[in-house]
Amino acid sequence: MTGKAPSSLLAASVCVLEAAAPSEKTAAAERADRLREAGAPLGETASPPDRPARPAKPALVPPGEVPRRKLGSPEGRAALLHAVAHIEFNAIDLAFDMAARFAPAMAAEGLDAAEFAGDWVRIGGEEARHFAMIAGRLEALGGVYGDLPAHDGLWEAAEETAGDVLARLVIAPLILEARGLDVTPDMMDRLRAAGDEDSAAVLEVIYREEVGHVACGKRWFDAVCAARGLEPLGAFHALREKIFAGRLKPPFNHDARARAGLPRAFYEPLGKENRV
């Protein structure tokens, strides 16, 4: 995006979504977060793109065509880190799309639109930092983001929930990011077993901060439910059945999910349903 630098949270969020190159997107995310820290206003209603700008690479393929990630070699570790980098790159856009797309409607829900936008801009800034850390580890192993194909499942989920903030909160922080809390400790253990302590340490930072991201999603989910007169547990499961085509599989990271404010009733039934 060219022209005058944005001075509001909503305009800065749209700038992130319109930046394609990883270096440009992360820089725009950092600028937006600095605006938040400086107390920038919410701004007027924004017009986020239906699909954020993306670099020419990685090529997007069906999930089954993404390279498998065996960690016994530098190439295997690079493939794992590339997959994590892709998740974090998408997470930048998910956070800023949450702010730009849904903050203006928060006032109609009787909620604080500026606080909502500020929370997701802050998270978007953290996701940009996560991406940069993972990209740095990838480069240390001789790779670069875009070297390998990736899938588009995260943004497909975003497109399917673009019409309702409650649905987006279910699919993004409460299902997809919460799943990251389940699987990241195992990835850290496997990296350490392969002798890659530096990559494991980066995942440790991401893991710790993702607990806070899920907690933020749960807090706003509860707030929107209260504004609409909905019971949160019932609303979560009703939306989950409607919008989530995948399946959540145990084991669950009960400790991390509890620290994020997710009661077992929010996710254990999903695991039990899938046992055959």
C-alpha cells in the first residue's frame, strides 16, 4: 500500500493485509503495533480485502501434498519449520483481519471496538515476531520461506467465517490456535531430540505467547455471547458443528488450555466423538 502512512488502528490493519512480501507484511505489522502502543485512535470503518496479499511463493497445494516432516536431518527440520512459518504468516493476516473486519461492529454489540482492535493488533504484532523468529531459524538451516509448498486451510477457514465475529472466534483462536497448544510441546521435544535446541527455544516462545492468544479469543467470545444473550458452551458447540469440517483428536494439552481459559467441556466431547 502506498501513500500517506496510516494513523489509525483500522487503517494500519488494512495496510498489513495489503502487504504481500514477508518483509513488508512484518514491517507493516510492527508499525501497526507501535501505533497501538502510542494510543492511536480506532479510525473510521476499514475495508479489508477478501483475501490478503501474499507472495508468489510458497505454492499452495492440497494438504496431502505438503512435504512430510521427519526430523532426523536438517532438511526434515527445515520442512517442519517451513510449515510453522506458514502458519505464523497466516496468523499475522488472521489477527489483522479480525481487527479490521470485526472491530467496527463491536459497538453495535455494545462492546468496546477500540479495545477489541487493540487486542488483535497486539496479537498481530506478536505473530509477526513469531514469523520472523521461525524464518530466521529456517535460514540458519539453509532454507527460506517459500521454498516448499504449503496449504491454504487457515485462510479458507477465515473466508468461511467472514460474516460473523463469533464464528471467526470459534474457528481461529478457539479451535485452530488451541490445537497448536496441543501439538507444539511434542514438536519441541522432537527438535531437542534431534539436537536442534535453538529451534526448540523459538517454539517455546511462540507456545507461551499463543496461550495468551487463545485466552484473548475466549474472552471476546464470552463477551460477544453475553452481548447476544447466548450461553457460551452451547454457542461454541453449535457453531463448531456448523463451520468446522475437521476433527479434534486427543491427546489435549489440558494444562495449556486451562491457562487459556478453555474448560474441558469446550473440547473433550469433540475428541470422544471421533474415537472408533
